[in-house]
Amino acid sequence: MAEPMDYASAGVDIDLEGAAVASLIASLSASSRPPGTPGAPVDLPGGFGGLIEFGDSLLALATDGVGSKLQIASLLKQWGGVGIDCMAMNVNDLLCVGAEPIAFVDYVAVPKPDPETHAALGASLAEACRLARVTLAGGETASLPGIVTELDLSGTALGYVKKGNAITGEHLESGDVLIGLPSSGVHSNGYSLVRRVMEHAGHQYTDDAPFNVASVGRSVMHFEGNDDSQFTLGEVFLNPTRIYCDPIVDLLKHAETTESEFALSDIRAICHVTGGGLSNLLRLHGSLGWHIDSPLAPHPEFEWLQEVGGIETREMYRTFNMGTGMILAVSKQHAETICTWLNERMIGTQVIGHVHDQGHKVTHAIEGVEFSHY
Amino acid sequence: MAEPMDYASAGVDIDLEGAAVASLIASLSASSRPPGTPGAPVDLPGGFGGLIEFGDSLLALATDGVGSKLQIASLLKQWGGVGIDCMAMNVNDLLCVGAEPIAFVDYVAVPKPDPETHAALGASLAEACRLARVTLAGGETASLPGIVTELDLSGTALGYVKKGNAITGEHLESGDVLIGLPSSGVHSNGYSLVRRVMEHAGHQYTDDAPFNVASVGRSVMHFEGNDDSQFTLGEVFLNPTRIYCDPIVDLLKHAETTESEFALSDIRAICHVTGGGLSNLLRLHGSLGWHIDSPLAPHPEFEWLQEVGGIETREMYRTFNMGTGMILAVSKQHAETICTWLNERMIGTQVIGHVHDQGHKVTHAIEGVEFSHY
């Protein structure tokens, strides 16, 4: 057996990325927009950035791209899901502060424009707008043959939340309950490692997946024209990232109504499980700890990736979502009610753990899956 | 003399880009956000997209990148201006609907993160935020070695305007006066052609500019460490795009005050002179015409590019801003007052022409510089 694979050996230097971003941030100065005026920056207790004042509301912008998952889409010329991926990466981030996404713009950089690709992207973005319930408020396509060798897709989502209703993590306390919402697969993080495993194993994306893709709480979509009962590895790994606007926006709105048993204050924190996997939980609070005792079952492709790539279990949980795309921390008192409410709208949702005050770390039913820094 | 150069021969296929964008747009469906709710799309008479409802305001998003100007920055490792370029391309678009920019997010794609480059980009973005008076509300750096061969930078700006105050061009009429605001040079459009001319002529960006760069209404910045009195071609072509928030936001605010001689309704339309040059004016109205009889003097680099590249005059005006970065169409009655007000804040601003009802075209003091479609 060769050396076990990990994310760094797949060519992603997280420390270097961190250093680069830190350099950029260090160069920035305070906003010139004074408090109380439109656009003034708001510092939320949880350390979330990106919110600005706007009258009785806060506005939030999220910007992100699809990343190296696009390389699989380029290879297969399958663009049907990447608009959804792009939307999801942005709107799911907005949901974490309790913001309702309302609009989106896309940025596409290509070596050469191709009407067929753009038609497929447009259809994917239209579907994404429908799923996220946002307006596509613009976009840009840039031809940059000297800069990009294949298509890059990123976007920016705009959301809002009423002042005072932002979800910040500041009311988190020991005993709060963690509710996990199922992912639809690998989503849009960890694809450098996915691609490395595929290459290492000598598999083609057109090969049938050597496992049963059926999994609670998600469906995998066939590419157009493929009517086989078996799914290909390409179909599995291009399955679009789940968009959680429905049910989370509806949950937050319901919590504000008089017929709700629970209040908005019972929803303490929301975590989008992206790059860094479960270690993302550490960003929600400065001292509390997180224990996952009843995790959702990872989809079969995770098990396959681990086995074929010889990847250590902890590395899997630090790189991938492992079946859980979003985690809500809610009050113990109303946890069951909230979980039932969510499960009726997103099957597979369940209580997965709790918050404790035994140290700022993430622990898991699987021994060794433990994180003390993001 | 070789064939005259033009934008298409420099590798930019505008028709193909148009077809690709049309394919994307054709695939989009109507927004699911109903009129009267936050995020519902607003169709302005002038055909400007991108505005959405938000209470008593309209919000606007603009997204754009710096384009192939970045390739010169990469070559010279000079990142001090590109953050300003990125900001300018976006906020100047927002100004055209009368929106005040309030926030910005950046997206950087690199083959490999480099802390030094990011520090320089951060400083440039910080300066850009100061110039545009916006809050930097987030950003993303993506490492995409399989997709980009060098740095790509794009961004999204958020602006707002009170309902009813959007500038749409719907009140334009024959006799309205055109006021030109000076550009700072080539800005961020036409760089495929700039690079082609440089290559054709065998010039290095480190060569001294073979012309006097002094020009009314702009200054050129030296790169750090260059104390020569003469500017290099690299310094001239990387001079950052002008940001017009100051004076345009202030003009619009002033027009709403009681001490103003002119009203907001006297400002009929605003045009950002980007790719397409003066033909951008055609987008402001469906039938009126535009005559430029007293153009601002083009900066000396435009003359040099034309001469060295053997570029036809009409092609120059269809590709570059030719010295005028923004054009305001204002009522004849208050044109002088508005022009004086602007010139006190941006030297070089002057009346350059007028609106007429003799056909939907742009004409110019220079014969042959005429456009009848964008």
C-alpha cells in the first residue's frame, strides 16, 4: 500500500492559502462608511464578516466559486449541475447568519466563449435560482485566453436579515442540540483529492460507480441521454451541491410566527459544512465544544474514496462533508420539535450531537475524528 | 504597412461573446420572487437590468473583472492598481442607474497563492474602497492550478437608490447636453489590442513611454521604486481606471437638496464608456441620437497605440474610451451649472455634445467616427 493520500498531497496547500488571505486582510483598512449609514460594516459576535447596515435590515454578500469540481464538468462537458453548485456555495453561507438570499450574479471566465456551454450554464443557473428562490440580477462572461485554460465559474449572492434577527452563535450554551441536514454527496469541496483518487485508481468518470449510490436523503441525477439504471462515477461526483434555503429560510420565518412552538432565539447557530469539514463548527464559538454522537451515514462514495485512496478517517472528516451539509445548533428544549419540522421538509434530518463546555474542540462517535482548530 | 489592427484580430470575437451571452440569457426564466417583495426584479425603461426591490429602495449588483489588463500586471508583478480597476469597472456601472455603491466583494483565482501578491492586492483593494467609499464585505481566494495559469481578479459591487430616483434615460430629449468626464487612460477595456500592439511593435513594458504622458485631468502613478521622471509604458498602461463615485454620487445628492439650482430630473442619463467605446451611448435610449462636437482630448497613449498599431480611427473609438470615461446627459437649461459643478471636482470635465432626434446613432467631430449599433 502506498502512502495514504491527504488533501495537501493532492496539491492544496491550506497553510499557504491562509497566509495569502491573511496578507490580503492585513492590508485592508477600516471602512469609510460611518456607523448608522447604508453600507456601514457590522461586526457580529460570532466573527462572521460581510454584513452591512441598511436601514432596519442587515445586508450580507457571499462570494465563492465552484473550484476544481469544474474540471470534471469540463472533462465531461456536463454543465447541468455547476450553476447549482455555484449558487449553493454562496446562499448556504448566507443562511448561516440567518440571512434570506434574494439575488445572485455570476462570473464566468473562459478561454473562448461557447454558446452551447453557456446555454447549459444558463439552464443550470435558472434551476439554481428557482431552488434558492433568488433573482438572477446580472452576470459577466469574460474571454481570457491568456489567463484561464478552461471554464471558471464563481458568483455572489445577496441576502438580508432584519436587524436583531441575525444568527450569531452568541446565545449558544452547553446542552444545545445539533441537528444535521443531509448533503447530496461531495458538494463542492475536496475535489482536488477526489480527482487525485480517481487518477491514482485509474478510473474513468464514465465508468459505472462500483457501489450502490442509493443513500438516505438525496437523489443522484443522470446526465442527459444516460438511461442506464447504474450511475457513472461522473454522475456521482457531479451531483449538485444541495441548496438549503428551503427548509432553513422557512424555518426562520416560521419561528417568528405566533403559531410556532419555538422562537428564533432557539436557533443558536448554523454551520455550512464546507472545506475543513466538521472543523467548521469551531468557527461558531470561541470556547464551546461540539460532540457528534449520532452522525448521519456518509454516502457510499465517501467510503469508496477512502478505501481507494487509502485516506485516513480523520482526513476524510477534515476534507469532506461526510454526508452532513448543514448543522443547526438549537435549544435543548425545542430540539425535537425543530428536528421534526425540518425532517418533514428534508428527509434524513436528525439530531446528531450536542454542544458542551468541555473545551473548544469537535469530537465524533468515531475515535480519532477530533479537531481543535479550523 | 501591414494590415491595420483591430480588436477582432487581437483575438476578441465580440460576436461569439454576444452569442454565448445570448444563449445563457435565453435559458433563464423569470424570477420566482413576486413583485413587492425583497429581491423582486425591476425592469427599468432604459433596459438596465440588475435592479431589485428592497422596501423603499432599489438595490443593484454589478459584477465584472479586470480582464486581460491583468496579464500586464502579472508580467510586471505590479498589483498596485488592479484592485482599483476591479472596483472601478463595477461601481462605475452602478453609477449609471444613479445608484450609490456601498459594498464590494472580490474573487481572486490563482494557480498558487502567493502572500506577497495578496498583500499588494489587499492594499490596492483598500485604496479602491476608500476611493469608491464602500465597505469591503468579503472576498474569496481560490487556488485553481488546473483552470488558471495566472491571476484572475473579479468583483461584485452593491449599490442602492431610492425608489423613483433611478436614472433610466426615460426623460431624455432632443437638445439635452452631453458632459464628458475625463478618463485616466485606457482604463480596463481594449487590452487584447493594447497587448497586440506592444507585441507587434516589439516594445517592452519596461521601456520608457516614447511620448509625454502629461494629459489634462489625470495623473499617472509611478511603480514603487521608479523615481525616474519619465514614465514606462507599463506604468502608462497599468494606470488604474478612474472611479467616478466622487463626483457623481455627490452630484446626485446635491441635486436633491433645496440649495441646488438643478433637480435630479435634470440628470437624464449616465453612460460608462467601456468596451464598445462611444457606441455605449446607444444603449441609453431606443431612438434618440448622440453627437459629440467638442470631444475631450484623447490621452497621448491613444495616439501612440493608433500610430504604432496602424489602427483605424473608428476602430479606436469603438474599442477605447479615447479620453472620456463617463458621459452625463443633462437638461439644456442647467447644463452649464452642472458642468461647472462637476469641473470644480474633476478638472477637465466639459460639455462635449448633445442629444438629437435625427436617428439612433452616435456621430463625432471626426468624420467616420459613427456608430449605429452597439
